[in-house]
Amino acid sequence: MTYRLTLSPEAAAAKAGFSKASAYRIEGDLRLPSQKKAPRGRRRSDPLVPYWDAEIVPILKAAPGIRVIGVLDELRRRHPDLNPNIRRTLERRINAWRALNGPEQDVIFRQEHEPGRLGLSDFTDTSPLGIAIAGEALDHRLYHFRLAFSGFEHAHVVLGGESFVALAEGLQNALWALGGVPREHRSDSLSAAFRNLAADAREDLTQRYAALMGHYGMAPTRNNAGIAHENGSIESAHGHLKRALEDALLLRGTRDFISLDAYRAFVDEIVGRRNANLAKRIALEKEALAPLPKGRTTDFEEKVIPVTSSGGFILRRVFYTVPSRLIGHRLRVRIFDDRLECFLGVTPVGTLRRGRPVSENHGGHVVDYRHVIHALRRKPMALVNLVYRDQLFPRAAYKRLFETLREHGDDRRACKVTVELLALAHERACEAELAEAIATALDAGRLPDLAALRDRFRPEAASIPSVAVKLAPLDVYDELASVSIVSAHSNLGGAA
């Protein structure tokens, strides 16, 4: 056809390697061979003809979101003799009808992001990863921060819900790791933090969030509630990050970590690798970021709580033990996502693991046996019906021993032996080794010997060194005195 623009049909055909007959045939009909085929007609009658206009279209207009299988089920309910093999035909016809007559759909408008303008925060559920800490499943989620232009990411393991404390801590960690501040911060309206709160509490959270944004000089923005794609620059990144974590876990060969810190280091490593692939864009965006303030702002809540005669305090339906000498005092408790920092006035007195209620009807317990073991030794029978007895045992071997002793029918002996072994673990700092010895004895079918264990874990006797002190004779002091007097007279004569 290119030759035909300047040559005759015969010459163009000769140059293209066609015969003259082919040239004149093409001249007569310029359509391609595929365009000359007549559409294939139906090979069987349309099974939907009796129902389409009378029943199917009214269903689609009345319920635009109904699934095809729902329409088919309704048709078969009305017409039991209808062949179920029409499903594919029905799907094609309904899809074609919706393309021409269906409701208008929402349109996603792709955005162009400039460096240093927008940072986004969101929480994502990571329970499908199946993470365990020392053999126990970890119920957690990730706080996820991302810059829209460069794709810089930061992830923070969150043990509780989507709270302001978790947002404040994770966001500040991200900004200080980044070394700068974007002009805007977008979130999903902190809907999880506001849920089921009274009006005063919502107002308090709003003011705290505004103060956090003001401290860093960021303009707070938020997407419409329930419209996930408006936060698409981070919503889609959730899936990429979790797939990267899943791949790394498969290569690691196990999802069990020795500690929470080890798991957090693992997440930081994966996020660091992803950021390394974007080093050039991140470096370009850093130049457009605003500088950090002089220091961080508050990323915790604070409560003043009295320590009761039970040797602890209750905070948000969770009982925490503290050293008994604090009974009667009021502690100032800073509430973080994963820990509580306790102060007596301005003096720090300890850090406790953050606990969670077991359910809506049952609270939780965070118990350290070291806080109460001295009192429990004086009243060992209190162990039988202690409300937090199961949480008191630091390791499974101690609980197993207590239950085994009770099976022998002597609660008094069970309490006495268990409490004494806990005291031994505390006094000799041998909790893990003692638990292993107890488990070994129980596995062998015998009860641990308390006297033998005390002897085994007693302090090693250290020999007292022999120190020989040689006393100087007293007349030496007289000689020193006489030398001092002669020296003084000599100095006076020189001065004269």
C-alpha cells in the first residue's frame, strides 16, 4: 500500500511481490481478511430471552450492587427448571448491560506529588504474618509512615490499638529517623482513636493532635472516612511492605523471635533495605524538608494513680504490681503503647510492660513475682485462690510444679514449696536455671527436692584471704617528730 501511493497497481504489486490479480482484488476491497469475516451467529437459542427484559433488568435496576450469582439464585428460585449452566452467559450479559446502562462509578484521580510536601500515616494489621515471641503468638499491628514523593518508609510495631499515643510515638520516630519534616501530614482521621469516646475525650484528642502538628510545623490533613483510596499513597504500600516481610520470614525459616526487640530490629532491617533502593529520591526530597525542632514533644499520656494495699494499681482495667514499699503513695504514670514509666514525684521508680484486658468482661494482670514474694512467703496459702496466680509464675515450669503438687492432695505443701522456690529464684537470680531443674525432675516423674535445690543454687563459699599487717614500732614516730623539729629550726635560721 505504500508503493501504491506513487505507483500504478501493476508496478506496486510487482515491487511488493504480488500478482496483478491480487493487486486488483485489493483495489476492489481495502478491508483486511479478518475484517471480511461475517460475525458468527448463535449456535443455540438464547436461554435468557424469556427472562431478560421481564425479570433480570428490573432486578439490576432495583439493586445495582447485586452479584451475578445472586441474580441466578433468584431466577432459579422463581423457575426451578432453569438450567444452572447459564451462569457464564448471564455474567457476560450483565457485565455488558452494566457497561452501557449501569450507574456511574467513582474515578480515582492520580496525583503528582512534589518533594517535601506530603507525609502519610496509617496503621495496618499484621496478624496474617503469624509472628511469635518466645513461642507465644504476638497480637500486634504496624504503624506505617511514608513520604508521597520519594517513598521513604518507617514502620513501628504497635502492641495496642490505633491510639494517639501509638501515632505520636511512631510519627516522631519516623521524622527523627528521616531528619526532616514535610509540610503536610495526612491520616485517616484517627477514627480508631475516636471510636466510642465521649465528646470531651474526642476534643482532648483533637487538641493533642493539633499540638503535635504545631510542634513540628506540619499542616494536618485527612481523607474522608471510609474512603481508603484517598490515602492510596500509603494504603498500597501496606501490601508491598507486608509482602516484603513475608518473603523475609520465609527465608528466615521461622516466625518465632527470642524477644520483641529482636522482632523490631527485623522490621527495621527490612524497611531499611526498601529505603536503600530509593536512596536517590530520598536524598532529593530531604533537601525540600523543613528542619526538625529542637526536641521531641510528648508521645505519652500521663495519669496519677494511688498504689493500693494489694501491692499495685489498676489502670484501664489492668492490675500492675509494684514494689510494696510504694503502697500508700501516688505514682505519676506515663502511658506508652508498649510500656508504663512510673515516677514518685520526679524520681523514676520503674518501667512496666503495658498490659491489655483479656476481654470486655475480664481485666488483665501484669505481675512481677519479685514485687510480692517477700509477703507471699509469710502467707503462702494465699497462693491457692490468688486472683492473679497464673500470671505470678514467671515460667511454665513453676506453674506445672504447683499443679503437680496439688494433684497429690496437699495444698499446703504445694503452696509452701512453690513459694520457697520462687523466693530462691529471686534471691539467687537463677530463675531460668531453676525452672530447667524443676522441669527435668517433673519429666523424670519425681518431685523436686527443695533442700537439694537450695544447696545447688547457694552462693559458692569463697575463702577469706589471709592479710598480714605488719605494725611499725612506736619509737619510729619519735624519730619522725625529732626530724620535723630540726627541719623547722633550720628553716627559721635561713629566714633570719
